[in-house]
Amino acid sequence: MVVFALKMWRHYLYGIHVDVFTDHKSLKYVSTQNDLNLHQRRCLALLKYYDMSFLYHPCKANVVEDAIS
């Protein structure tokens, strides 16, 4: 999903720093992995052109209050 968004809004995102908040903790460490498959390598090749950082945001912290409470 991140790669799709980067491809779609690339003209807005070139040259600025982007913080990506995600609930997938593994995305923080994907750039440090040694053994990647072909799809992951292609995604990393695209991500290296952007000034971005992945920030972990736990799913439990992403709670929207309902109208009753």
C-alpha cells in the first residue's frame, strides 16, 4: 500500500521528508534485512528515492472513540 501511494503522489513527495505511520513493526526493519525476495527488492529500490522514515504506531493506540462514550 505504501508503494502504491508513493507512485500515485510522487510529484508531491519528491524533495520533502515523509513520515509513514504504520502498525506493521517489520516495515521499520525491512531496509536492514539481508535475504529479500525479488518483490521486496523492487519495493526497496523505489523507496530509496524518497526521504522517508517508517514510524511504528501500535494498532491498540489507534482507537477512535464512539459517540456514546
